[in-house]
Amino acid sequence: MVLITKRVLLSLGVGIVAAALFTASFHLKASLLLILEAFKAVFIEDGGLNTWNIYILLFVLMLGILTAFVSMMGGTKAFGDWMIKRVKTRAGAQLMTVVLGIVVFVDDYFNSLTVGQIAKPVTDKHRISRPKLAYIVDSTSAPVCVIAPVSSWGHTSSD
């Protein structure tokens, strides 16, 4: 559905509703209860709010807003233009993408959004395919966040 409509949130919503309908054998009330129970399971734990999940959700939301602001204000385009002037080879464009993927380690989603947007004009100029760019970005997003000492992946248990 995303490929047809180009609307991610709408497609995710339709997928959630469709999965609930399939799971509940197309009973509307049971489907709505399944969606509500799943939502509650994410945000409520042991009778109280699951603050860890809420904080992570707010953190990722703020990172997305920050990425959108930087992109809207031309920051990613300016950095991309700056890199185009300095990166002269195909291998350099790929190496630049890897280095950016390692440097931006706050969150894997933030890494993918930021590095992908910045590296796209540079890799396009050097005719590096989008699937290869996606592979490089994906190979440096979550793995780097897992080993980084400070990232959104860090979790200290209170148990």
C-alpha cells in the first residue's frame, strides 16, 4: 500500500486494522478490542504507566521533528552540497556515508533518516544505486547504536 499511496502512516494504520480484523475473524468489536489491548500493553504495565516506552516514543518523536526542521531549513541540502564539493570519487562517497553512519549514533531511526538524506545527493552524483546506499546506511545504523555507549538503545533495568 505504501508503494501505491506513498503515505506511510495511512498504510500502517490500514495494516493494523487489517491484522486485527484477520485475527478476530472479521468481528468488528473484537478487532477494536484487540487494537485497544495492544495499545494498552505498550503504555500500561503492572497497572501503571510504562514510562520507559513513553520516554522512548517521545525521544524518537523529538528526533523526527528535529530531522524535519533541519531538512525544511535546508541544513541537509547545505551539508550535501558541501560534501559534493569535497568528495571526488565513488569510493569516497561510500566511505563518507559509512563515516556519517558511525558519527550519528544517537538512535538507529535518526541515523537512517539523517545519513540517508545527507548522503543521497552525494551518492546520486557518483551513480551509487539507492539500494546500495540503503544497505550502507542500514549496516551502520543499528549496529553502531548497539555498541555506542550513549544511544537510545541504552536501558538500565530497575530490577
